[in-house]
Amino acid sequence: MRILWFILIFITLTDHGVAHGPDICNHKGGLCRIGNCISGEYLAQYCFEPIILCCKSLSPTTAKN
């Protein structure tokens, strides 16, 4: 019975709101973090709402030619 609750919770977390997953976060230049974004970052979206955040840097990164 415990495994059923675990599966239900997992499905609920991955299918909730605007949760896009770590691949999309990383592809858009962000990092998935648990809890809060660190100093110099902002919340861009969620990797797994509401626990894991997709944080991006406040300063734009410079592309090398």
C-alpha cells in the first residue's frame, strides 16, 4: 500500500502546474535547486512544482565567438 501512495505523490508532483522538468530548465540556461534560488539568481519556472525551482542568473552570460 505504501508503494501506491509513493506513486500517487510522484505523479502529482510531476504533473502539477507549470512543472517542466530539469531538461527544459537546463536547456534554457537555468539550474534546478531545492528550496530557494541563491544570491544573484531569480525564479524562472519550476522543475517540479512547488519543491524544486528552476533558477537563472540575474546577469546575462556572455557568448564567446
